[in-house]
Amino acid sequence: MSLRSSDLPKATETLANMRQCLSAVGEVAEFANIRKQLEVLEDRLDSMVQPSHRCFIQLQVEVAQELRGILIRIGSFKSLEAHYTKVHLKPIRLLWEDFDSK
């Protein structure tokens, strides 16, 4: 899958719709393989969004909100949490060390 950043919202929506359709049919054995393929595609989309965590650091609010929306829409809460932690941990650690040294 080769996507431009402008294609990410459309890909996200397509994958979310696929997940919704699969959940509507329940646990039908014929769709088990499609569920696995969907998970692979969601993981690939998640990995495409991850390198963009710089927008969180550079305070590019609109881009960060769009990426956050993508991760939420495909259910990648752990990835979203990891981005948030990565961005905020360093300033928190600096505050803690400053407090600790006083």
C-alpha cells in the first residue's frame, strides 16, 4: 500500500467501514481471513502514521488532530498513547529533575 498523506483519511474511513461491516456479520467463518487482512491493513496504516509524530512536537495542531483521528478511528489507542507519552515525557522529566535538584 503506497499512500500519500492526503490519502490517509480516506484509507482510514475505508478500513473503519470494513470493520463495521465485518462486525455486522458476526463471527461467520468465511470472513475470518478477511478480518486478519483488515488487521494487517490497520497495522500498516498505523505504522504510516507513527513517523508523523513530529507534528505533535512541532505543535502542528491540525495535522496532529488529523493523525489522532486516524488512530482513534482504526482503534490504535496504544499507538496514540505511545505518541502522547513520547511527546510529553521529556518536558515532564525535565520538570521532575529540576524539582528534584532543589
